[in-house]
Amino acid sequence: MRYLFLLHSAGEPLPPYGTPEYDEMYTAYTAATAAMDEAGVLVDCAPLQPAAAGTTVRVRDGRTLLTDGPAAEIKEQLGGYAVLECPDLDEALRWAATFPAAASASVEVRPIAVAEAPA
């Protein structure tokens, strides 16, 4: 089964590129995803641009409404995602705990639904 991991941040900006703090963060994420890849469970993984770089799209009464920024104003922000193929939720949760985001904010794990085509 595939699981989507939503990597949340505590809302603080990332350390600036080239600083020891950035290098430490980068090394931690690289180690986590390398272990997932080596185990054969990693399908895809990527960081996201800051929430302020996003655009929220809503359609109301046939009109498309665009809003700069995230859909909800909350302190914790979505900072990245990963998709893993795991035999069960227990294994997915074990891998989620290896992401640095789990120690500083949170990692939300959701099973990916398999949509069936209408008959």
C-alpha cells in the first residue's frame, strides 16, 4: 500500500543555505530518504517552497477565485512530502518517525486511496 507523508514544519523559516544549521538539516533529511530508498520503500520525496509562494484556487458560483498564499493561516506549514510503498501502516509509521520533521514538528501519514473506475 502507498502512503503519503506530509512533512510539517513548526512555521519558522529554514536555516539559510550554506550555514552549519542548513547543512545539518540537509544531512538529516538525506540520511532518512537514503535509508528509505535503500530499503526499496521510497517512491517519491521533495521539499516544497514556502507556503507564501503558493496560490489557493477556489471555484464559487462558476467563478475561479485565486488567493496568494496557503489555504489556511496556521503556524505549522507543509514543508514537503514523501510517498512510500509499505506493506502496512505500522511500517509506514516507523519510517515516518525517521524524518527530522517528526522531531521538530510533525509528519502526517495518510494511506493513498485506490480509485476504481466506474463500471
